[in-house]
Amino acid sequence: MTNRKSEKNNQSYETGLNNEEDTKDSFPQNASFAEKNLQKESIFSPFNDEHDIRKMNRKKVENMLELVEVQSKETPPVYKNLGRKGIVEWIWKNKVLVDIPTTFLKSYLQDKKKIDAMSFYNYYKLVLELSQQVAIFKQIPIEQVSDSDFFNEQIMHFLVENFPQTIQKKQLITSIYKKGKQALPNNLMVNILPINKTEKKEKNSTLHPRVVEFLKQMVKEGKTEGTKRNFIRHMNMFLPWLSNNMQDFKSFEPHEIPILKIKQMHVNEFRSYLLKKERLGEYAKVTVAECLYALRQFFQFLQQKYGFPNPARRLKSIKAPRYKYRDVPTDEEISTFLKTINQYSDHPAIERVAFRFMYSLGLRSIEVARLSWDDINFATKTVRIHGKGDRYDLLPLVGKLYEDLQSIERSQVTSKYLLGNNINSNLKILKNNYKLYSLIAGWKFTGGLHLFRHLFVTNLAKKGILTQAIQKLARVEKPDTVSLYTHINQKNTWLNEQINKLNYGMEED
């Protein structure tokens, strides 16, 4: 596994992991505090020749990856491949018929069955939420909601005033109103508020233009919706505070503050304000830590893009407990997930490969979205993974992942990337398909696609792979970050406390 500059791509890609010496040199000796700290609980095995960071070579790297490969019990499918259209039928039989209480709403969803599976699932969720709102209004269980409730003027007025918070919800109310009016024209006399199609654009216009720019950069980097929402929340803490408390900015609205006028003293004063709020118990320590990190990232972005002075360059971070145990899928649950892909995907081999890259090699979702066929070298059995800037990593291809890649008929593939011709579309496909397949597989795990990266690191740790080797395989900058991805013992209070003592960055690796 090696890092190279882009100008050396061609030469290094041909030879990258083709011999043991290249890989051996890429694992530096660097004992980490995290490794020593966690040794007490025997999460990582004692030093031995097999996993010794000082004696690493390509063969041993391959052995590590094969050792932690999910042992899914896959057998040739005896069922018919239903393809993506089969997902709509599954949602209809297992969710709509079970969860939606009225014939009227089921009829509404019946008319939507010809659309794409993800769109149909989103309609189902909207209709379910609508039913829940009616149940709340009537103070009855949702299964007791009836058709007549949607022909009731008082209930419809309640829904118009309380349910439509988005354009999609307003469209749903309007559609149901029209459908109900056709069924019972004399009984439904509610004036639906017109849909303001510019509402979303107007809402975004209140954000500072530089904040919007950084959000676009986060989209390019494949950050999750939760990460973007948190960034907006932190900027909505900082900019209004400047406007309300700093004399230099009192004449500006938060979204109009001139960024170039923000100085180091301003961000330091804001830090003091946050710490005071934390001491008073109004803010959690992790909230303060994340807010300070968001400011550093924001101003660093502006400095790199425009050359703006960085007022947060010397902004001191604070330590905060961030480690949270999470459940990760078992081998059997991964097997169920893969069988779901086999049954409901229009391109099962390619989609299996995409998800295998995440849980067998620890790739981030954006890295999978960026993978092109030119990055896969069958001659040397390696894959080139594009990182930040002009850097990349090479990792070996082994086991089921390599077998699945070989099974794909390249002559039938016309797309530039593994999943399609557009990186943003590829990322959306990954996210949507994960939601659908995990729904059918019965998964209840939190964390979205990043769950697979946690699974990769956890499986390495369970097999006794040392922290430094995991750091290299997971391609994280700090060995301490490895601990954040390790989920072995939920009840180990001592372990959780020790992990939270580690000094690690706030970035989602």
C-alpha cells in the first residue's frame, strides 16, 4: 500500500503492490499511544511476527484482508431474480399493506407503483407520516384511522396547517385532496394552500454565501446529510453571535457579515463564550468541540480557495468524549444483505462489488463512487483509491471481492466509473440502494454507508491486527482514530473511558 503524487501515477500503478518489498517499506515503525492504552483489555493481540508492523509485506497484507473477510454463506440463488421492480412489490406487501391503515391511502399508493423503487418508498413514508398525524389529532392508534378521516373538513384543515413543511408534503396533501374530492365532491370542501415552489430556494438564501460554498464542497466530498446539517447548525451559532455581540458586526445581518473582517480575536471570544455555555451546562462538551472544529475547517477552506487570512488558524480545540459503541452486522447478516442484492438488483455483480469494497477494504462511500475501471489493475491485483488532493492509495484485491470483479463482463460495461458516469449520481445510487436493501434484509443499524467502514476496522481488531497496521489499511491519518471505529464490547466501561481520553481529530475519516 503506497501513497504517490499524481504525476507518478502511471509508473507507480504498474508496480505499486507487485512485490513484497514495496509494501514492507510502506509500514513505518511508530508505536501509538492508542495501541499501548488498549493493550490492557486484550483487544489487540500481543506482538507477533505475523502482525508485526516492522515485518510487513504484501503477502501478509493479503493474509490480513483474507483473515477478516466476511464469511458469508452464499449459495447459488435458487430463486428468480426479481430485479429493482421487485422492490416495489416487496414494499407494497410488507410495508404498505401492513402499515397504511386506510383503503383510500392504499389506493393512492397503488397508483404510484410504476415509479422507481426509491421514489415509491419515499411516498410510502410520507403517507405513513400523514396517517400518524391524523392519529395524533384524533388521539387514536394509527390502525384505527379510517377513510372518512380524510374526507373530514376539520382534519384536512389540521393537516394543511400542520403537516406541509416541505414541497413534497404539500404536493401529497394537494393530491389526496383532489383524489378525495373526486370520490366525494360534496363532502370535502377545504381550500388547499397553494404550493410555493420557491420556498426551498428562499430558505437557502438566508445562509451566508460562503457557507453555501462550503456546503457544496462537502457534497463533492461525499459528506452525509447529518454532517452538513451539523455544520449549518454550528455556523448558525457563530454568525448570529458575531452580529449580536461584536461591535464590528452589529450593523450586519448574520448572512451578510463580511468574512474578511473576522479576526482571530473574534473567534477566540466566541470560543470563550462556548466554554462558558458548557460550564453552565447549556452546551454539551462535544457540541463545543464540534463547533470549534467546524470553524477551523470553514476558514481553512476559504484560505485555500481564495487566499483569505485564516482567523481560526490558532484556534485551540478541546477534548470531548465522542466514542460511541455501535452494533455492526454479523457474517450472517452480511450474507442476508448480499442475497438481497442478488434477488433485487438489476446488476447484482457490480453492486456486490461496490458494497464489498466498503466492508472488505474499508473504502468510504465517496471513494467507491469515484472508482473507475481504470483504477482496477487485474494484472497486479490492485485497486487505486483516490484520496484528498492529488494523492492516492493502492490496496491489494483478494478473496470474494476479486472473484466478483473477475465475474463482471467488461465488454458489457460502458460507464466510466464502477457505478455510472457521474460521481454525484453514483453516490446517490449507493445511498438509496443501501436504504432499500437494508430495509428488505431487516437491518436496524445506524450510521448509513459508513457502517461498513466501522465493520472493516472492527473485524481487523477482532483478529488481533495491530493498530498501526489497521491505520494503514483503513488509511486514516492518526492511529488514535482506529479506536473510534472499533466496536467489540458494549459493556466495557473502562474501555470506553480510555478511548475517550485519546486526543483525536473531529473529522469523519
